[in-house]
Amino acid sequence: MEDDVTADDLATDDDKKKGGMMGTILAAVVVTLMGGAAGAGLGMMQVDTISSVATKRANEVEIQKPSLAWDKETTVTRLEPVITNLASPSGARIRLDTAMVFDVEAVEDVERMKATLSTDLIAFLRTVSLGELIGASAFNHLRDDLNERVRAASSGTVQELLIESMVFQ
């Protein structure tokens, strides 16, 4: 009757399973507590460093920044509206009203600079297709491209080109 299993044998198997499960739970709790203690210890070590950096930043003197992007020597002058054909589709036109921001002392002949910039804008806009001007970020790309061309055409004397209005037909 070796195949017969008694109640005592079953009880010992259940106790072994409980002991294995309790050991796993106990090990998980111990590892969690050790991890928490290690994290708290590292956090306490960092408190001094963080407080000294925060104190240093609070004691730094703030640099006075100008409230405007332009200074007193800077002025804004409107350019004549530019109307030109786009590269594609045929018959597509654009009207662009702009103004240039420049240093009064740096630009000697304002009218000549306005004419130069208008000519450059027309030349650039004739290479742009309508598809490049449609979309969420197309206006920002156009503005950046125009500002780069204006700075190059003016040898850096014109700081920015402001787009006042833009109409497509």
C-alpha cells in the first residue's frame, strides 16, 4: 500500500507550499525595504548639494535685459507692397506688405535700401511655389527665409523684416 497517501502526507505538502510562498513574500518585502532605505540615503546625501545650488542661484544678480528687442537707435520703415507671380501654379500671385527694422545710424540711404530689399523680395518670391506657402509652419519658414535674405542683402544693417500682410490670388 505504498500508493496510498495519508492525511499527514497531504498536510506536509501544503505546509511546504505555504512556506515557499511565505519565503517569497518575505524576500520581496525585505528587498523593497532595502531599496527604500538606499533611496532615502542617497536623497539625504543630495540635499546639501541641492540646497547649495539653490542658494547660489537665488543670490546671483540678475542681468538687466532690455524690455524691447530693439533699442532707441532702431526704427521701423514700411516698404512698398510687393506684388509678383509665384513659380507655380501659373497665374498664382502674392501681395506682401512688409516693414524693415534697422539701425538709423547704420543705414545711410533709406530709400535706396528699401528699393534694394523690394527687388530682392520680388526675386525670391518668384522662386517660391504656392505649395511651399500652404501649411501650419509655412509662414514661419517664409519669414525666416526672408529675414536671411534681407540680412544678406543689407550686409546686416537691417535687423528684421516684418510681414504685415500676405495675400494670395
